[in-house]
Amino acid sequence: MQLSAAPYEERLTAPRSWWLVSFLVGVSLALILLPFGTLPMLGGLAGGTAAAAVMASSYGSLRIRVVGDSLIAGEAKIPVRALGEAHVLDPEEARAWRTHKADTRAFLLLRAYIPTALRVEVTDPADPTPYLYLSTREPERLAEAIKAAKAAA
């Protein structure tokens, strides 16, 4: 596998506030188990916090990468030759493309806690997907990496 001219990798990690919420889930479970004694309460604190942290971590473990001649977004792997123009979306435009402008056939990689996004047109006639909507913190950099990968391919 050859490397692209401008490699790109981004992990869409969960925001810090979600880790506080994970701890509060543990505290809630501890309070529920308090009538059963100290040991169940501590087990509820540890178990509830751990379970909520695992859920937050797994939701925030999604990655977007441009590797060689492919764009890898979550589980999807798309060759860059099948991609058209990339449109950087500011928070307002990103919200519009998530809601009333959205096409049900589009590939949406949504993370509500990331306000900006990139919309990339799909030019492959055999693919019914009209575009990719990718939540990203660095849409300009991702667009440049796709452009560079297309030029190198």
C-alpha cells in the first residue's frame, strides 16, 4: 500500500464532558445500590463508571483516514478516484446537511458534538450514494488530503 502525498488521520473522540457523565452514571448506580451496603455501593460506582466509560470510548473511537488511494471513514473504504469535489461545511451548513438538505441515500458519518463537516460528492455511476457527509474537526485539511491523494493516484 503506497502512502498518499498528504496523509491524514483523525480520531473522532468523545468530548471531555462525556467522561464526567460516565462518572456521574457510576455515582447514580452507587446511590441506587446504597441501601444494600457499602460493598455493593462501591461495586456500583466502579461498574457503572466503567460501563459508561466503555460506551463513551467506543462511540468516540471512530477514525477518518486518507491512506494511499483510499478514504477510510469508520467502516467504509472508498477509493479516491470515485470521489468528486469536497465541500467544507461550517457549523450552520453542516447542520443544514444533517437535517433538511440530507439525502437518505448519502453516507453519513455523524458525530453531533463536532460542529464542522466535509461533504464529498461520489462520482462513481455504479454507486447510488450521492455524497459522503463526514463530521470532522479539520475539514480543510481532510479536503486537501483527498485532493492530494486523487492527484497522486
